[in-house]
Amino acid sequence: MELLSIGDLIKKDGLRIVLVAGAPSPWGQAAKAMMEYKGLDYTAGHLIPGDANEELVGWSGVNSGPVVGWNDEKPIDRWNDILFLLERLAPSRALIPEDPEQRADLFGMSHELNGELGLGWNRRLLMFAPILESGAAPEGVQRMGDKYNYNKSDTELASKRIAGTLNQLSSRLRAQKAAGSEFFVGNAPSAMDFYWTAFSNLIEIISWEKIPVGKEMRPLFDQGDAAIAAAFDDNLREHRDRFFDKYFVSPMEF
């Protein structure tokens, strides 16, 4: 996968995605894997975490990844907007079910991973906590903490919230398995399967051979919370490993 500068990416037509450099950021990795599942051609560029990324901000209005652009349309960065765009561009490999109840289930569970105070948000609070509470956080880390409203009250609840989400998702997989399905929703891959596979690595990252995170960053993914570890059970792990091997590029590109 060729990675362009943001300036060169902006000049391109077609589908483009901005990924976080050097880290398997789950929001971007899920979006990229869904593009590949749908057979969509895309061009990728890099955001440098903690930097000002002025060209990206000037183009999209945000300093975060992923950002997805389609031709001359306004760039988008919200997970659900990206999903709707991909469905519009490649509807034949649908990742949103037609059934209204299944759709509600999909977006509810997906928010628990992608959304504010969801698994990704809470895990990020726990990653930031030791550095920000040290009083000697680098400028880039402090900038990210401010951007995502780092605060002690939410951080103190983060472990409980993550464990609750994991328990709910495991229960869902057990019910689906009993009904004869190996997916979170219905009987076919949906966006939720991609989201879980990407976000699960914030809890227990897959092997270095599959996700070659740099040595300086890998400790961030080695969380030691007992409640979270206990909630990450074999149902969740088996689904993640199986889905990654079938639908994600290995080794992961970021």
C-alpha cells in the first residue's frame, strides 16, 4: 500500500483515506478493511499523531484519523458517515442489514465501540492516563488529551465501562452461535464484525507478525486491568482471530 503525503492525497480523485501513522488505530483500520472487502479502489495518506497536521485541517476541518474523501464531496471523519459512504459506493457487498431490528442492533453495538465513551474512547483514556497524570506529558500527548477531553472522572469509570461492553458483546456472540451464526448480526459479515476485529486490539493486540507495532508503542496496548482481561473471553478472541485472518490484510498496514 503506497502512502501519500496529505498534500498529494488531497489532489487525488476517487476514494481517499487518511490513516494514523505508526499505530493500528481501529477507526481507520476498520474503514480500510471494509473498503477492501467491498473491492473499492482507494488511496491512503498519513496523519502524524500529536502534530498540527495543518494541511489535513485545512482540507477536512479536523486533526484526526481516519478522514475519508470521495471526489469533490466534503471529507468526512465520523465512523457512521464513512460507513454510509462505503455502502453507497458498493451496495452489493452490504455491511448494513436491511432488517430494521438488525440495523438497530448493528448501530447500537457499533457505537459501543466507535462512539464517545465507547470502548475505543475509554481505552484511549486509560492509555493517556499515566502520561498525562505524570505532569510531564509531551506537547503532542497533552494536545491529544485536551482534544479528547481527558478527565479523571471518566477515566476512573473507563475500566468498568469497557468490561461491561465486552460482556455484552460476548453474550451476543453466544446467542448468535446458538442460532447457527458466526457473525454479530444476521448470517453474514456486517460492519460490526469489522469494528470488533479492529477495536479488540486495544484490549489484547494480535501477534507482532500480524500487527507489527513499533517497540516504543507496543506497551500502550498491553493493558493490565484484571476486570477487562477477564471480560475478554474466548468467544471474543476466537471471533477476532478468525475474522482477521479472513478479511484483514496481514501484516496490518498503517
